[in-house]
Amino acid sequence: MRAELAAVLASKYFSRAPTLVQFLSYVCERYFQGQADQIKEYSVAVDAFGRPDTFEPKRDPIVRVDANRLRLRLLKYYRHEGRSHPIKICLPIGQYVPVFEFCEQLAEQTDALLPTGVGQEVQTLLPHPPGGNGTGPKPQPLVCVEKSNGTRPRRRIPTPVYSLAGLILAILVVSGISLKWSGLPQSQADPLPIPASSIPVFPGGEVRILCGNSAPRYIDQVDRIWGGDRFFSGGQTFAINGPIARSEDPVIWQKGREGDFSYDIPLNPDIYELRLYFAEPVYGVDQSEGGGETNRLFDVLVNGKAILETFDIITDAGGARTADVKVVTDVSPASDGYLHLRFSPRKSNALLNAVEVVPGIPGRIRPIQITTSAYPVYSTDQTLWGADRYFTGGRRVTYTERVTGSDSPQVYSSERFGNFSYCIPVAPGRYSVRLHFREAWFGPENGGKGGLRSRIFDVHCNGLILLKDFDIFSEAGGADRALTKEFKGLRANPQGKLILTFQPTENYACISALEVIQEAE
């Protein structure tokens, strides 16, 4: 049974789906601890996904949506890679308690199910039952409880007493997923400073910190895994109530650290990309303190070198309570093995909502791929396309009809339409932008009928016209055909942004996906 869970999590169907790994790991952990009655939609959202205690299932469908994704992924796994396995892990429709079905007389084969190169490493890390070195209560014998379609009997596994914490950690490390699993909920008190010398270097080279947040983990809409506040010195925490513009994931900006403070993050020697997340919480029109520009000014230093001087969040973001991300390339730890970030106030407190450090590419940012889907998707070449973000305006719609002309139709399964814009944070430099379109509404066989000139719009980048009187149907040669337009040599604006504006002339502007790739200087 433990080996089967290990095999599932280490398979290609789950190794690049950290949200589903988190979901399945959490419900199995609760089940194995005899806490199946505590596996509810609310507990999954709060404990596994890091949603706040105010989570309302009726308003946020994330658990139901991801449960369906998990059921489909398990179904696909057992139709292919896990087809001959003696144990089958199921998540019945309408519930979140996992069911382990066991084919008769095949239990002894379970330990052979771990993928090649994973088995021995995982087996050595599997936890012992309570009682010490392999001693203690034994699992209850399997009892046949049902038959499958009147043929081969299956057995439902009773609740054992093993803890899966070690197993999950082993699988995630082996699978290359950087995930800090912390089991059951931890204290919600503000975090205390942790001496930098006592913190180990994080595996995988990725560090994501929700400043001022005591949640042990949070998985955002792009499937990135965040940890609570750590590695800091000085300052105090604050909270922001209400929505944040240009953010589909306001949790990242709901809390922060302010004052005169620093972060000392342990890293392996390498080149990294640094992203700093800001949102002005109190200054600005209609905000609690009024004012606006010049009310908050501060400097940001990396290893003693200023990267932002007299930084004004409102000016950079274009308003208060607006998501702002600053991207810095070619960052490395200092000689002591730590990345030193200093936030020094000039006027009012310096502040920071989140910090992200990921392996970088020398001289350029990591490629950005965004679909208009509410969730990340993988293209046929296994490129991860992030969920829709950085936008203002417009609406999202999803289509079930297949698109032609692309070997990755999943990238074109959604669109944003209306009068809208994307404000994409980048580092200074020159960029290529690819815009991906399909005409999914107009056409003789589509719901909108029409065709030629039924939809006409313009596209601008930082005020430069990219497309004028653009007609997807005409350029693609019909409906539901993939169309890509590429533009080179686009420069970031002084605030480090590529602002793509989609302005309708006839009906609505729309887009399915976009890419941003930095060019060599």
C-alpha cells in the first residue's frame, strides 16, 4: 500500500503536478492516521492548500475542481502506467476520503511497484510503525468487502497506523518537486525570527516566502509552492484587506513585512532570478491614509548593492492595492552562502509582500508562458504554461471544441475577451512576444455565426502598435484554427513592464495565450 502511493506520486502523471501531489498526500496522510472523518472540503482547502481560515466552499471551488482533476489523473494513471498494479487508489465522486482497492492474492507483489531508480531510495526512508525500529502494532489483516463487476474480488484497506510524512518527503525529493510538507496545521501566530545559521540550504534551489504570513505552505494558481515568513530580521507584519488589482491570487499580497528589515536566504552557489512582490496598502486615492505618490519611499539592496533607490510602489505599479513585481537577474549568494536583502526606509516604512528566488539563466529572465486558463497546463512538449495572471479587465471563457493547426491544443482551450490589458513584469532589456489566438466564437459552425470582420481589434505594447484592425478569422483562414503572431525587439518600459493592451473595434478583443522571451543584447 505504501509502495503503491510511492509509485503513483513518482509517476510521470504526478511528478510535475505538485497541486495534485499535495492533495493526494494530504488525504492519504489523514486516512492512514485514522482521521478519515476529518477529511472535508474545508480541511483540504485550509490544511493542504493553505487557504485562510475564512475559506468558504460555496465561493471558492478550488477543492472540488482539483478533486475532479485528481480523479481524472488517477484514472489515466491506472489505464496506462498502473494498469497491472494490485492496489488501486480511488477518490470516489462526491467525497474526499481515498479508497484503496486490493486485488486478491497480489498483495505480496506491492513492494515491487516502485519505479526503477526510486524503490531502494524510498524504501530506506519509509517510516517505521510506532514502537521503534520496526516494532509495534502490525496492520490489520485485509478483509474482502466488495467484488468488482461480479468478477475478481477487491479488498478495501483498513486504516493502519503508519505515518506517511517520511514517505511523502522521500517521494517529493526523488521526483524533483520542491515541497515542504509539514503534516497537520501549525500555529497561526506570527513567525519568530529564525537564526540564519540554523537554516539548511533548500533543495532544488527554489525559495518562496510569503512575508508576514505564518501559514506553513501555500500553493498558488500557477502551482508554485510558497512557505511562511522566515530568514528575516527586523520589521513587523501587516495585513491588507480587500482585493488586489492585477492579481488572480491575492493571498500572495494579503500580508507583508514593513519597517527597516532584512532577509538572509541560504542558497547554493549559482545564478538565480529574484522576484520581489509589492502592493501599497494604505496610501493613495480612497485609501486609509490618503496621499499617494511620494508618501512611501525606500531602498532595496542585494548583497549591499542598491537595486531599487527611492522606490515608490504606487508610481511603479500605477496605483495603490495593485500587484507589482520587480524582477532581478544574475543574482548570486554572497561569499558566506546567503543572499542578503535589505529594505531601508527613506520616507515611511519599507515593505515587502513576498520574495521568490529561482534558478536563473545568465543575462536574461526565465521564459514566461501564460495561458488564459484558470489553471496551469502542459503543452505536448511538457512546457508548463502558467495560469492566467497580470491582467486587468476582460472575461475568461473555456471551449471544449478542438483547435486545429497546433500540436498543443490545450494551450488554446481558453480565452480572455473584452477590453483588457496585461502588465507583465520583466527585467530591463529587449524581448520577443508571441501572441496565440483562435477564433472560437465566430464562424458558420460556431455559436456567433458570421466570420470575416466579425471581430476586429488592435494590440499595443507599451504604446507601440503591434496589430491594427486585426481579424483572427481572416488571418487564420477560418474558425478554431491556431494562429501565432510574433514580435521582436520590444523594450521594457522604465518600470520594468511589458504592457500589452487589447482594444476592440468590432465586437471584443481576445487572446488564448502569450509568451515573453528575452533576447540577447
